[in-house]
Amino acid sequence: MTDAVIQHRVSDDPAFDVVGTPPRVNDERYVLEIRTDPDVITVVHSSERGLRRGTAHARRLVADGAVTAGTIDEHPRFAVRGIIEGFYGRPWTHEQRLDMVRFLGEHRMNTFVYSPKDDVFTRRRWRDDLPAAELAALEELVAVASDLSVDVSYGLSPGLSIRYSDPTEVDRILARFDQVAELGVHSFWLLLDDIPMTLQHPADRDEFADLTAAHVHLVGEVRRRLDERDPRLHLAVCPTTYHGRGDEPALAAMGAGTDPRVDLTWTGREICSAELDLADAALFLRTTSRPVLYWDNYPVNDVAMTAELHVGAYRGRDPHLYRVSRGVIANPMDRPESSKIALATIADYLWDPVGYDADRSWDNAIREVAGKADATAFRLFADNVRTSCLEESDAPMLADALAALEFEEEFGDPARGRAALAALADSFVEAADRLLGPDVANPVLAAEVRPWVASFARGARQLRDVVAGSVSVAEEHGAAQPPAVFGDVLDMFVRSTSGWIDSRRGSA
């Protein structure tokens, strides 16, 4: 059904959008009625958002050739599903943002938070009015996002220089929010992360007991001023203490001192958390009297992680996290095309965490982003750049092959073990050549990942040459591999087996 007609119909059921567990009003539900002869998919909905989500689902079914007659009744489990452009490093271009917002819409996400750390107008020059060019770009972003039922939030990071005791500082924050509100932005973020942990200005130290007290005051004033404009305006805050168990004293004080309508963001146990745990989310709820809004630092690779390429699947998140969480806002890499692979899996999890299959979602994401022609090659490459907080192994396919070789050398058939490893090395080389070649399906992705693919190619050839005996292990002993490709799996193999394969070649 590659040419199916997609049409829509408004539901006449007054309770159509009352869904979820526990029950809640959710305007993103839809029903797909699929029939053949002729091939028609009808999107039944009660809202514009439901229409958008259902249409996106129908298009993906058609594109994947996965359409069968029947009925699909869908709604998301998490209310908030999106990303924040919140990394350190060069911000995305305007065109990259527009492309990403379209991607979010296609994957049934509903939130884009604009707040690049290195945009001078969100952090260093937060007091200044936005220039006309910045406003024009933001206006187009909001318009495109609105057409896709994606909400744009605007974040400001005043914490490096703000004088909490000066009431005119709140005026400046609201002046910026007013500027972007005129463009159609209805959600605002105050980012108080990554700032000094103590009050900097003498007047602030005189007025407030500590930094948390100053933040409670600031958030209260901003919320009050937003209420004067429109109580429906949304406010989220990233506190200075933004990771841990969820019962930290500073977090408890923020929860007790701020309006429960204000979302508080949290990254989990760590800045980059291997797991998001249901018990921790419940503890956060008890501590702050509100469900957690996760700021999940994956697939971001800034600061100390710049050597890593985070293109793995979303893992380690409890399937029932939606019961005590507002949602998840993922922080991507400064490489937007590469980020789409992980983000596609995040979107799948956020829509249906109970039914989420990380490996299946990952395979689908690679096929979509890298292109069907390059999916096999990219999958081989991606398996060897798994280094991240979410992965237990750096290069599981290679690690398994090396373990099998060791067993064959000691207890089985050494020739069989070497042949298997040689075949894997050959497949790595072929994959690298494909991804470095001129005919890749996604040139933008290929350009972003090229440094890692080049390292993958070098390592794959080293592995092949060592196993084939064209160079000795001892000669390659000092050849260090970049830590972000193969992790330390290949390097440990080369170093720990110096002379080991050479000494056994005569017995093969």
C-alpha cells in the first residue's frame, strides 16, 4: 500500500480524548481505520493534535510498507515529549532547527525548547532585547512548529550575572518573554543550571539566606508576573541542583516554595544518567509535590564527551515512568542529523514505553535516517561507537567475536576462530568504505559522522591485518585507537595479545 489515500474524520464521541492511565484529558489520541480495495487510511480524531499524530503514523506505515487492514487506536503515555537545544557548543543553524521541528512532528513529539548554551542572547546577554533578525528566525520556527502541533518553549539562563535582590532584573526577564510571546510562544523556561553554587552579589547575600531562597523568590516573581499576563502561560525551571536521588534539601525547598504549576526539571541520579528509575521519580514527586519533568542528557555529547558519537538506542528508562512523570525533554548533540537516530528511539519510547523495543526501534531509526541502502553498513559502524552512559558495552559485536576467538584458541579450533574474526573484520572494512564513499544515501549524516567512520575504518583494517598476519601484533602494539570507536575493546585486544596470535599461527 504505497499509494494509500489518507483522509480524516472528526469523532462524534464526546469522550474520545479522555484516555490514559490514570485517566486524563489527552488531545493527541487518534484511531486509524485501515481498509483495502481501495487502499484508504482514515484518521479519526477530536483535535488538531490528534489529526497531526495520526497522519504522521499513517505516513510512516505507508512508507515502511507495514499497512494491513484493521483498526489502530493510539494515544501517548507521556504528556510532554520533546527536545531542548541546550548543549554547549555551536548552536544549530536556523535551517537545522526547522528541519528538526519537522522531524519531531513526524515522530509524534510535541515540544521544542530553544535555549542553546552558547547563544549569547539566552545566557550572556539575557538582559538585551532580541535583534530583529533573531526575532524573525524565531517567528518562522514557531510558525512551522505550530503547523505540526509542536510547541516551542523559550529558555533564558540569567544565573551567571543576575542580581536577585534587584526587582528590575525580573522586569528584564519578562521583557524578553514578552518579546517572544508576541511570536506565539506560550511556554517559558528559567535555566538556573551550571552557575556558581553561592550568591555572588553582596546585596543578594544580605537579602537571601542562600541561593535556593533567591531562586524561590525569583521563580515566584516570574510566575506572578506571568499570571498577570495570562495564567495559562507555562513556566518550567531547571534548578541549580538538578540531579541526584530526588530528595535533596535544595530540591525540597524549591518544591515547597514554588507554585505547583511550575515544572521542575531533573536529569536523574547523574548529570548523564544510565537509568531513570520509577522509585526515584516517585521520590521526586513526594519531595517537590509535582511530577518530574526529565531533562535527559542523551544523546548530547558536549564538554567531556565530545570524542563520543551518541547514535545508540534509548535504554535504561523504566517502562512505567509515565505514571509519575510529566515527560522527557532530551538534550541532543550539536550534530542534528546524527542526533535523529537516538531521538527517533526516544520518540518511540515516549509514545509507548510499555511496548517499546529498543533494538527494533534502533534498527528502524537507522534505516530511516541513514537510508535503506546504507542501513546494514551503518548498523555495523554504530555497534562500535556505543560508548555512552546508556550502554554496558563499547562494541558488543566485536567483544563477542574476540571472546569467541579466545575460546577457540584455548579449547577449540583456532583456524575457525580466526576465520570468523577475519570475516567480521572484512565486514567492518566494507561498511566503512561504503560510509566514506561518494554514494551514501544521506550525505548530511555522512559528513557529521565522518571523523568517527574514518577511525572505524582504521581500526577495522588494523584488526583485519593482525588476524591475517600481514603485520604482527607486536608491530601494532603501540597503535592507539581513538577511545570513542570500539571503546577500549580493540585496543585491549591488541595490547593484551602481543605475540599471542603470532605464537599460535604455526599450529593452525
